[in-house]
Amino acid sequence: MKTLTEHFRAGLWFENTGLVQLLGLCPLLAVTTTFVNGLGLGIATLSVLVASNALVSAVRHWILPEIRIPVYVLIIASLVTCTELVFKAWFPALDRSLGIFIPLIVTNCAIVARAEVFASRNSIGASIIDGFVMGLGFALLLITIGMFREFVAQGWLLAVLPPGAFFSLALAIAAKNAIDDRRGKQNTNVTIRETVKR
Amino acid sequence: MVDRPIMRSAATLTAIAAICAMLVASTHELTDDRIAANDKAWLEQSLRPVLAGLEFDSGLIDSRVTIPAPHALPGSDDALVYRVYNGAAPVAALFAVTARDGYSGAIRLLIGIRADGTLTGVHTLSHRETPGLGDGIDRAKSDWIEQFEGRSLADPATGGWRISRDGGEFDQLTGASVTSRAVVKAVRQTLEYFDSDDTDVFSLASDGGEQARQ
């Protein structure tokens, strides 16, 4: 069992959905033109991830392996529809600016990946924590890139155009790797090293 | 049972599908009224820019009429017209039309025309024009679109309904002639439609009201 700190360390940094696993890049690249959009999609993805992890974990004992993927699809699709309805009802402005990308959360592989890798093998509590932390890591990346692009676009328009999304993500990944490299040289902390290798 | 795992899988899938359907149905039930209210508020909010200075007492959605394609208005989609009345007297007609000849994608325009044929204003509902150039048609980005206010088919006369680069009387957005041209053309076309003797938008029966909620 991982401790809570290890969960956070993995989700926010060493196994970050966007930076390391490179999952869910379509929405990440498409909506991060502003801070608010990044935040909105981040929260939507986070809530779907927590709920889908919880439900998948809750039904894991009754599901035969052959039908697990259809079950994940059913659960995730329903949750995304509910999230979309909730956004339309309570955050209509945000829903309008995110448009198709809220329903498209359903195609975010990060969610089905967490269901398969984690929630189908762990207790409900642990799965909720995992969903929260993984979602938080993804949301923070969306917010950071959104802020970065919105800020840079003041002087350099390309930042909010599609190429800007690729540059920004590449910079974020490069920055993360650079930080890891420097830490790896200076820091002898064994646990960190091990996680990096994995 | 010959094949028990299959039966068991079918039963689990059915049960989970039913639970998921219930989840979605109850969320829908919970949010339905709010969503309808939001849509209505959004519509009235988005019609407001072309309602400035008008005195009216009619409901906007109840007076909506769909003009099915093909029509002489811009775009090849069905166009929506919101009629505005004061008492029984027609005050203005608001046209929601789509210009397809912009620089990138459809430009949805709202064009308000008073009963006497002058424009109350033009407003961009949605567009995908280039940020920093063509997006000047958006009121939030520049006041370019305000130059239509008070104009009519007679002001400027027919030849003047072009951007200045094409010899007309309307300024173009710098670096976005295609976008500007598309908007000017759509406004002119809508005015011509409104002015035409064959069409009287005020005499058509409404199809708004209940359907508007769909």
C-alpha cells in the first residue's frame, strides 16, 4: 500500500497524467487557451476521475474480466453526461467556452487507465484518493499551461493558437525533466530515485 | 444453463447499465429546469446588443420564427427571426444568420432591423476568426461592428455596401478583409431580404414558445 504522500508525489509529479504518462493530451492542448478554461476542464476531469474510480472500485468484485471494459465505458460515459448537465445548469458560461470538450472527457484515456490500473484492484477509499490525486495533477497542469498561454499571448499571439499549445506542453515537459535531472544529481534520496526509474 | 459466465456477465452488464441510466436520468431531472432557464437567459442576453433604444413589450422567444433554407438570407442553414412588437405594432426584427464566407468557419451574426428598415445594430454571436485580426468583429475586441448602427439600404446607397478596399463605405478590419467583407455582405443581404416585397417577416406565424425550449 502506498502512503498518502507517495500518492501525491506520484500523481502530481512522477506519474503526472499529462507530463509523464502523456494521456488526455487532446483536451489539454485544445482548451488551455486561458486560465479559466484550464481550471474548468481540470475540475470537470477531476470530478469524473474521482467518481469513476469510486464506482469502478465499488463494482470490481462482481465484474468478470471479459466485460470489464464495457463496464468502464458505461460508468465513465454516464458520469461525463452527468458532469456536462451539471456544468450546463450551474456554470453555463464555462460550459459555453469549453463546448465540446466536456463531453469529450469521455475519450480521455487517463480515466479509463486509472480504472484499469488502479480502481479495479483497490479499495474504494484508496481509489477515490488515487482519482483525486491523478485528477489534481492533470488539473494543475491544465491550469499552469492555461495561465502560461494566456500570459504569453499578451505579447506573443501564437501562444493561444494551436502551435502555442504544443510549444507550451513541450516546455512544461522539458522543465519537469530538467528539474528531475538536477534533483537526481544533488539528491541521494533513494525513494525518489526509485520512482523516477519506474 | 450451458454457459453460465455469459449469463452472469449479461446480468451484471444489464444491472450496471440500468444503474447508470438512472444516474443520468436523475441528474437530467435535477438540472433540466435550470438548463432551460439558462438557455433562455443566454438568448435574451445575446439579443440585448441589438435591442438598444427599442421600446417593446413582447416576449422575444414567443415571437420567434424559423425561415427554412433555402432562403435569400446569408448562409444555407435555417435562419431564425425574433420579431419585436410594442402592443400590436411591429418595432423591429432580429435576424440570426450565418455567414459562411469568413476566413475560418461560420460567423453567426445577429442583425437587428427596425420596422422602417434602419439597423439597430449588428452583433457577432459566434465566430472562429483569427485572434488579433478577424476577431475584431467581436464587440469585446473592437468597436468595428458598431459602424452599422443606424444604417439602411439607402445609407449608403447600394454601391456603398462594401468594404472601403472594394470601393465601398465601410472600414475593414486591418489584416482581415475577408472577414470584414463577409460581415458587410451578410448585413446587406439581410437588409435586402427584409426590404423585399416578397417577404414580410412580421406576417409569419411564430414557432417559438414551447419549441424554443427543445
